[in-house]
Amino acid sequence: MGSVNDNKYVIDVRNVRKSFGPKLVVNNIAIQVKRGEIYGFLGPNGSGKTTFIRMLCGLLTPDHAEGTCLGLDVLKQQDLIKPRVGYMTQKFSLYEDLTVLENLKLIAGLYGISDARNVINGITEKTGFSGREKQLAGTLSGGWKQRLALAACLVHSPELLLLDEPTAGVDPKARRDFWEELHKLASEGISALVSTHYMDEAERCHRLAYIAYGNLLARGTIREVIEEAGLHTWRVEGANLSILAEKLRKCDGIEQTIVFGNSLHVTGRDKQRLENAIKPYLNESGFSWMETGSGIEDVFIYLTEKKATDNFK
């Protein structure tokens, strides 16, 4: 089996399935991730993101899967995949009663890194821990714990990072810093599959997949996902938007109404039917209407609600 260097994709899998008892958690998902690409794996909590990532890094065995990860068979060569992947869990999993340096030394020992001192020095400098090496991990803020977890992922020089909701629970600045670091790593040729339920992080990815209820609902660049959804959206501003939204939801041609702060997004797939539906409300006093392009959040909410409706039919 060839290495990643002679394979266009570091992840190239299809028909990935996993059930726990009668519950189907991952349903025939297929994705392809290129070398040096940040691939977003988006979806609401409980959509199957963690299960999928744990299967890729060999912590769970799929019920069925075809394809490769780092050029290796995802079913038959899991033990060869694990050493070449850096996996970051949702929950901080390092030892809080050890220092930053002690945690990194422990990881280096587990991987049998021969030149551990120089490797760790390089990683602490790259991730901003120079001068903090002796600080106890448990005393770090959420953002710095996240950064330490990423540093630990890099100790064995992985070719692929599998990051499971790495920015959950940290402040906006820490999230921004994390993504800047991730893009630096991508520029060095390290690929990353990043799961998240933050819609704004979709815009930080080169390409993405969106899943809900274990099903792949969309994939591609943001522009491709928005265009494929084929939605048309109007934005309305004014008072009592929730009352207006209730009225609009009953109109033929309106498939979705979402309040975003001080505005309401009104969406439908058929442009003419949508315009006919909102026409009686365009001149109502107190409201300002504007046709606007659909955003990625409009699309994701639409796809999720449509899938939920389909599941209960």
C-alpha cells in the first residue's frame, strides 16, 4: 500500500457505517481530505462527528468502511495509521498535576522519540510555551490547555491531525489564535480534519462536510455548499419579529424563518413562490425588507431541519 506522499488524499473513505445496538450513528459517510488541507467536519451535537473521527484513528472499528487514511486501509491497517496521526479529544486529557514539560516528555516517551529534548524545545517555541514549561497543566486557562493539547499532538510529527471539537468552551480570542496556528501547520503540509458545531468556523476551513443524524448532508467549499442548497433568502428588520415569523411560517413558499439578532431571515427554495409569499408584508409599516444571499448558517439549519422532518415521516 502506498504512502501518503504518492496519494492525492490523506483521507479517502466511503461507505463508513457504525451502529451501537439498534442506533445507527454513522450512515455511509464518504469524505476526501487533501494534503495540507483543513477540512471542517460540522454538525450539531450528537450528529456522529466524534464516532467518525474515532473510527479514522483506530479507536473504534467501523461496522463497514472502504478506502484509506494516509494511504493505509482503514479496516486492515489501523495499527499502522495510529502512529502517524495526532488525535485531540474534546476533553482535556493530559495530566493536570504535571507541568507542561513533564506532559510533553511523557508523550515523547510513549512514542519513543529519540531526540525528545530538541523536539520538545521546538514545539514549546512554536506553540508559545517558552517560559511556561514548568507551569502545572491544571493551572492553565482553557485556551492554554487547548494549546497544550495541540502541542502534545505534534510531538511525534504526525502527517494528519484529527481534532474533535478543539475550540469548545474557550473564549473567542483563544479560538482565533488556535485557528491561526492550525493554518500555519497546514502551510507546512500537515492536514487536519476538525470537527465543530460552531458555524463561524466553517469559514476558516478550506473545504467541509456537514452531517446530521449520522448522515452526510453537504460537502465542498462554502460557496459550493451554499450554491448546491439552492436557497433564496430575504432579511427583514423591525420590531416584533417573532410575531412576524409566526405569520410567515404559515405561508406557502416559505420554508424557513430564523431570527438573527435584530433581523429575521426568510428562506425558500422556489424564488418566485417565496417572493409571492412575502409580497403582502413588504409594505407593512415598521419593517424593512432586503433580498440577501443565503449564508452558510441558513443552509445548515435548513438541511438539519429537513433531515429531521424526513426522519419522522
